[in-house]
Amino acid sequence: MLQTQDLTVRFGGHVAVNAVSCSFAPGTLTAIVGPNGAGKTTFFNLVSGQIPASSGTVHLNGVDLSQAPVSARTRAGLGRAFQLTNLFPHLSVLENVRLAVQAMRSGAHWHGLNLWSIWSDHRALTERALEILHTVAMQHQQAVQVASLPHGDQRKLEVALLMALEPQVFMFDEPTAGMSHDEAPVILNLIRELKKDKRKTILLVEHKMDVVRELADRIIVLHNGTLVADGDPATVIALPVVQEAYLGVAKEAA
Ligand SMILES: Nc1ncnc2c1ncn2[C@@H]1O[C@H](COP(=O)(O)OP(=O)(O)OP(=O)(O)O)[C@@H](O)[C@H]1O
Ligand SMILES: [Mg+2]
């Protein structure tokens, strides 16, 4: 169970996330919606530790992670998609995924300088990395240098790296933004598959309401940093505050 309590961050005088208290249970996919600038990405940044909170707490399975750095939160099971700035642009797609798998597994076992185990580990890491690339339909691009990937493929690689961490909590921030009509279904299918694992907690920031309707078990609405609605999709979508604040904006944009 992931829990935030009065989670708040101020940038100067602006309160970007305002006292958000919310719990997210395993086996549920919660969509986080709200207009541009509502604080959705900032909320993810606070949960993952990318930015420090001004006040409030983050607990995972009862463990207080409020002061923990990103690395400790990742080890605890909070998975936030990598930013591409964290990748190795001059290494191949496969090498990047293998490094993520290795990073996740290091510490789990240490064989010392046993050459056989280094070799067999290397092979196991490669196999796992290829398996992950398969799930995002990028196995044919394994040898491509990351720097030369098209934008949509870079976004898919972000998801691949997130998978490599095997987190308990998956945080997807507009995962199909910038993807082509061919690419988006690959990621949506992957999220559908992840949903079947009832140990996983999925948080999805998504502007596309058809995607939200299909995938979400629950919707929370942020508006000016405040949680203004929380409930099952049909109920939340019907609320006047959502019709005005969110769908109104979406209609203008469409
Ligand atoms: N590092 C920062 N410094 C100052 N202000 C910031 C910072 N990060 C976010 N903000 C501000 O906080 C508010 C919330 O931004 P955020 O990116 O979380 O919104 P969002 O809901 O993700 O929007 P979008 O749907 O456009 O992605 C905005 O007013 C933004 O300008
Ligand atoms: Mg955002």
C-alpha cells in the first residue's frame, strides 16, 4: 500500500501540490487527471523523491520514505519511468536495458571474482533484458544506439527500463504522449498485462479520457494542486467539477 499524507510542495509562493492525502492499493490502477499545471507530474516527483516535499509524508507498506533519496525509494519498490537524461545515449538499446536489470539485481547476490558466475550472470541479464524488450516490441532495435532512436521509441524504452526495475508501484506519466498510432497500443497492452498482476499498484497520469475509462479502477482529480475528487470512474467523470475543470479544458484543446 502506497500512502501520501498532506503531501505538499511550494515553489516560491505557488503551492503546486497542496496537502494531498491518498492511498493506493495493490491490484488497482488509479488514473490521475486534471488540467495542465494541476500538479500531476509534481505529485509523481514528490512520491518518487525527485523533488523534496515542503511538508507531508510518503509511506510504502508502512515504511516512511519521506526523507529517502530516489535510489532508496526505487529499491523499496517505487517505480518512476526513467527520464531519458538518465540513459546512456551512446550505448545500445539492449545495453541500456541490461544495465537497468543489473542495477536492480546488484546487491541481491554477490559472487566475488568467480568468472563462471560473472559469465552466467551476464547471460541471464541479457536474456532478461531481451525478454523486456520483447514486451515493448523493441527486440529488433536491440543494437540501435539510444541517441539515434525516434522519440516514440525513446518513450517505449523508458517503459522498458521501468519494467526492468520490477517495482511494486508503477508510475506512468502520459506514457503514450508523442507516440504514433502503431506505438501507443504496445504500451497500453503492456499496462493491461501489468494490471493482471494483483500485487502491482499502478498510477497513470493520462489526458486521453477513452484510455482512462478503459483502464482505470479509480480516478482522482487534481486541480490547482488540490485533490478535488476521488472515486470510481463513472462517478468521478460525471461530477460537475470534472466536467467543467477537466473535460471542459479537454474539449477546448480538441
Ligand atoms: N521545479 C519547478 N519549479 C517551479 N514551478 C514548478 C516546478 N515544477 C512544476 N512547477 C509548477 O507547478 C505546477 C504544476 O505543474 P505540473 O507539471 O505538476 O502539472 P501537470 O498536472 O503535470 O501538468 P501537465 O498536464 O501539463 O503535464 C505548474 O504551475 C508548474 O509551472
Ligand atoms: Mg505533467
